[in-house]
Amino acid sequence: MHVAEAIRIALQSLWVNKLRSVLTLLGVVIGVASVITVVTLTNGAKKFVTDNINRYGASVITITKMPQTFITIEEYLSYQKRKDISYDDYRAVLSECRSCVLVGSDHSTTGGVVYQTKSTTDSTIRGITWTMPAIANLNIAEGRSFTESEDEHNAHVAIIGADIVENVLGQGDPLGKEIRVNGSPYTVIGVAESQGKTLGTSMDNWVGIPLTAFLHQFGAHSSLAIYADAGGGGEVMDNVMDQLRVIMRARRHLLPGDSDAFSIDTSATFGNMLGNILNNFGAIVVAIAGISLVIGGIVIMNIMLVSVTERTREIGVRKALGARRKDILIQFLIESATMSLTGGVIGVIAGITLAKVITLVISFPSEVEIWPIVVSLFVATAVGLFFGVYPANKASQLDPIVALRSEL
């Protein structure tokens, strides 16, 4: 029997016994679909994190009160006792860090934006220095950003996101319009490029005002974040981090041997941490999916054993007509592999579809790649071959006379 004929018989068997086929392939479909869904979503999340890191630049160093990651509640409580990062700290870093290319700072809160009869209550109000658009690669689609003078002199000017234009300002040129941010008037001087949605949340529902105006209006009662662009990696970044640490330790009056009372991280720190979490999560799900594949393989083996019993006469006739043991063995192995490969193809389609549905529903990023599809189909086929060996071997060892007599 040719390979094509064996594949045709396997597909025909699946089509004729539809319910049995569904139950047979269910384990393989679930296993492959789980792997494809998780890998697609994980790749999307990694790409999203990478894009956001690139938005700040790989050479950007962040100074914060608390680190980006902590494990226990005890660590959190100890970090909360640290002194807040203040505007004076930002000014000190700005004036004393000789190797820094750019230095900026920001803080944010949630508030309302009003223009005439339209308003929002859940917009993000960002206080940013004039250097932050360059540090964060924030592109201005219309108008301009702040000037250094506006930043230093508490100017009431604002940069707005696309949602504010669409939902609050409405038709017409947004530049020059006066909006009220939590009751205070600000003149719109720029509109930022749209950043879309992430996890169902719009990234464009915000207003940026000079940090001095933000602190004057909302108070300086919480910690800021300071950003320093080192302008390069390797030794350059290490040198800038050392300078920043010296400046901050001096401002905290820390003695040699005392632990830092602040956190200094590169922009890749969070990305590496999240990447490790995603990889570990993916590995766990893949392991669980592997169990589904094993169960699917066992089901395929059982169905192939049933098929051997049902086709005993066919096997006897073929052997009586000269079919060798190897021919029977290969036929059943091909049929088993075809069944599992079919389940793999269905699983790939189901996995990609599920991932894209999740993306549409909650805007979780997804990224389809070829390698997980190829690996999944290969593993599914290998499972079919492995669990098809026993029934195929049993079929190939049937005595033709006994096989023919069994149907009499």
C-alpha cells in the first residue's frame, strides 16, 4: 500500500466515524491548542514589553522610591518607609550628573478634564518635565511640547492624548483651546500620537502638564520618578549609575556600608523580570498541555487497537495476497500519525483563533510565530507514531489464516 492510500484510509475512517474521531482527537486538539494559545499570547506580551522598553530607550536609568519588583509584604513595608523622591532630588540629579545626556521626572494621578459641556472623570493627569517627551520617545502629532521656561515657571499649558481630543474637545483645531484639569485652566499646545489600547485600557486618555504646575496644583506629598538617559550602554551606563548612586546617597546622608534608601534600575530590568515570568508560566502550561497530548496518544492507541480488531479480515486478505509484515506495520503507523496530525492542525487553528479572540476582547497583545506551529505539529505527529507502534505491531503479526477464519 502506498503512503497516499494509507493517508486516505485514515482520513476516511475519521470522516465515517465522526463522534469517535472527535473523542479520539480531543486530547491532541486540547494539548496543541493550549500550547499555541499560550505561546502566541506570551510572544505578544514580550513584544509589548520590548516596545515599551524601547519607548524609553535601553540607556535610560530610573530612580524610584521602591524597586519595580519585590517578593514579600515585609519587603514592601520596608520600602514604604523610605524617604520620597522629591523635586529637589530631581534638581540635584539634573545639576550634578555630568555624564547624563538627559534628565527628567514625572508623576501622575487620576482626575477630570472639562471643556465646555463635555468632560471626563477618569483621565490620567501626568506631571512631566520638558525633557520627558524625548526620554520616553513621546511623539507630538500636532503642535509642540513644553519649553524649559514653561517647565520651570509653572506654565499652565498642556499636551493631550487622542482620547481627550475625540471625547472632550470634539471637532475643530484642538490647539489653543482652554481645558480645565481638576478645575484649573490649561491651554492645549500639543496633541500626542495615538498609542492604542492595552488589556482593554486606552493609552490615550491622558493630559500632560509641566511637573511644576502639577506639584503646585496637586501637592508634593508623594514620590516622583527620576529618569536619566546615559546615552549608551556598557561602561557608559555603569558610570552614570555610579554617579546617580553617589548623588542620591549624599542627599540621603548615608554612611559607607549603609544600604541604598532608593532604587536604581535600568529600563530593561522590568522587561527581563516579566520575560522570565512569562517564560515560566509558558513552561508550566506547556507541561500541562503535554499531559493532554499523552492522554490523546493513549486514546489514539486504543482506537487503533479497535481498528485492528475491526479490520482483521482486511489484514488477513492483504497478507494472503502477499503483503509483508512491514507493509502492514507502515500502513497502521501512517494512519495513526495522520490521525494525530489532523488533531494537531485543528489544535493550531483553534489555538490561534482563541488567542486572537482574547486580543479582540481584552486587547491583550498576541504575536503568531511559525516555530511553535511547526513544533506542535511535529510533536503531535510523533505522539501518534509513538502510540501507534503497539497496535501497528499487533496488526502486522496477525496470522493470515487465523485472521481469515476469525470472520467466518
